[in-house]
Amino acid sequence: MKDGGFNYFLLLFYGTVVGLEPGLVGLAILIALVLDAVSDPLVGYWSDNFRSRWGRRHPFMYAAAIPVAASYYMLWNPPDWSQGALFAYLLGLAVLIRTFITFYETPSSALLPELSSDYEERTSLQTYRLFFGWTGGNAMTVLMFGALLVPTAVYSHGILNREGYATYGVIASVLIFAAIMISALGTHRNIPQLREAPVNTERFSLRKLFGEMFETLSEKSFFALFVATLLGSVATGVAASLAFIMLTYFWGFSTQQQFIWTALVFFSALISFFVAPFAVKRAGKRRAVIILGLIAFTVAPAPVLLRLFGLMPENGDPMLFPLIATINTLDLSLIIALQAVLYSMIADLVESSELRTGRRSEGVFYAAVTFTRKCTVGLGSFVGGIILSIVAIPKAADPSDVTPDKLWLLGAFYAPTLLALWMGMIYAISRYKISKEEHEENLRKLSSQGT
């Protein structure tokens, strides 16, 4: 739910509805991202080494619930301030939300390697995680277009309805609190079976802390995975931050059509639920990601590129929406499946790192994943904001008032940017080395050592 709001609506809301310069919206999120580069690994390391009667992970998960919900509510109910004050308001809330999301998401994700050591089952668990994540998050997006972002006498187009965003902030903050608590309480019974933090008798020092983190993250396969997820997350962020700008202005889809568009994501999530495990069984994790990526990432920008060359139906043509919606639904299912496999590959790094360093560092690895996911709305929204500033669509503009040359420019920046980022991601993932056979050998060695 948090990602859906940040990815799809934040730039649209602040840049188009509230009136904050889009470049400043992207800059605020980018600054918060830089601070995350420090906080994420620290929280990951802390949760790896935290000792309590509730284990290593759960105290952090419980502590995040209220701060995340409260700050998320405030994000969608901003005051009517000047540009500078509004920028500071957005920046402060972005930092708070990111920090406390880290307190929840990193420890929660780090539970995966402890719940299962099986190569294929880890993909299945991650598939469940993403299926419910996409389904729950998309339910809020469907609610937005089905009930909240509707045209009124004051707002000619639903996406300009400021009261709808305010109501969304109330509903989403309550549901985010409930989701975090259900997740923490639902896994609380597993605490006795989870690993305990080592007893550390050495004196704490920043040098020791960062030394251990850098040693853990120096794994070559991890670096390949980190670069791949970083590039993929930035591409996802660009696509998400401009998604409804593209649907509204570039393709000219109505609010009702955008409602159907978001509802079709449920089918994408369902298809991916079966595609990801099947692809891993047939091809292994690295090859599965490469194959899924090459198909998905060449198809995704293709309609925009074809439109630039005049090879797509014109806006308003009855064939346009069914064509674009079908392509997007199938393509998104491949992207979600790819994400499930990619995130499960992180779990297989844990045993490899443990053999090399003697430490279980799930939190540090998943902190890196949390960081790259935040790049979706950090670097991605920053790039999206720059594109939107260059194109210069007027505040609260009606789609019919935007000139064709601005729309062409929007597509010309949008599609090649995505294609370049996604191809870089595929190249990076090709450098990942841990296969099923190597993972099972790592488990055998650890078992022989009694760990």
C-alpha cells in the first residue's frame, strides 16, 4: 500500500494537484534516498545482532507500525504552504516514512532465509509475498479510481480531486498499521525456531560495524544482484511515477478506463504466482530472470515507441485501450514473476556469506534490497520529475489542452529511458553465479560444520 501510493500517486499529487514544482518533488525523495543509504544497512546490521525475548526481528516490526501509519496520513494531507515550506514538509515526511518502513520491511524480509533453506521453496515463499503485496497494494489503487478520484463540479478530471487524496491518506494509514501488525503477530509464533543473535563480547565501534557490513556485502554475486535490482527499481520508479501521466495525457484514457487498467493488475499478480515457480524449476533462477526480463522489458516500452513513429491507433480509437491493456497485463505478470525470483536469489546469498564470514547476515542483505526498492520512488521519481519538468505539462491541465508536441516529447524521454535501465539490469544479473547445485553444496558444508 505504501509503495503503491509512492510509486503511482506521489509525483502526480504533489506535482500536479498541490502545485509543488515536479523537480522539487523528485529532489525531496532523492535526498531522503541518500539518507536511506546510511540508515538501511545500519538497521539491517542492528536486527542481525539484536537480542531480546522476541528474537532479532520482531521488536523492529512492532516498533514501526504507529510511526509509519501516522506519517503516511500526513503525507496526503499537506498544508497550503509556500514552495519552500512545502518542499521541507515533503522531505521531512519522506525521511520519516522511509526510516520506519526500513524498521519493518528489512527484518520482515530477513525472515525468509530462516523459514526455509530449500532453493525452490524460497521462490515459492517470495511469490506468495509479492502476490499479496501486489494484490493488497493494487486494491487501494482500484479504490482510488473506483471511488475516490472521481470528477466533480470542482474537478474536471478525477486525478485532480484533492479531497480524494486526503481520504486515501486516512484509509491507507489505517490499513498499513493493520498490515504491519498482522504480519508481525502472524509470524510471532515462529520466534522460538528462528536464529538467535550471537553473544557479542567485543566493544562496539563504528569501525567494527562497517567493517563487518562491507565484508558481508563484498560477495561478487551480491554486487551483481544489487546493481541489477537498483537499475530495475529505478526503471520501475520512472514507469510508476509517470504511469497515470502517460495514461491520462499520452494515451488519453478516461478515469473509467484507468480504473479497469488498475483492476487488471490482479490478473497480472495471479499469472505471476504460477509463472515464477515454473520458470525456476525449468531454467534455474539466473536464467529465469534473464529470459523473463528480455521478454518483458522489450515488450513494455514497445507501444510508446510505436506511437512515436505513428504505428499505433490514435487516441480515442476503440481498439487502443483493449490493445494496450492486454499488453500491459501480460507484461506486468512477467515483471512480477521476475521480481519474485530476483528477491529469492538474495536468500541464497545468506549461506554463501555465512561460509565465508562465519556470520548470518540476513538483515544486511535484505537492507540492501529494501534500499533498492526505495530507489523505485527515489531515483525513479527524481528522473520522472525531471522528465515531467522538461515536458512542462501545465498544472491541472485538461488532457485536451496538452499539445501534440509535448506528448511526443513525453514519450521520447519515457520509453528510451526505461529500455536503457532494463537492459542494464539484465546485463548485471548475468554476473550472478550461485546455482542450485552451489546452494545445496553450501548447505552441506554448513551442516558438516554444525551450523
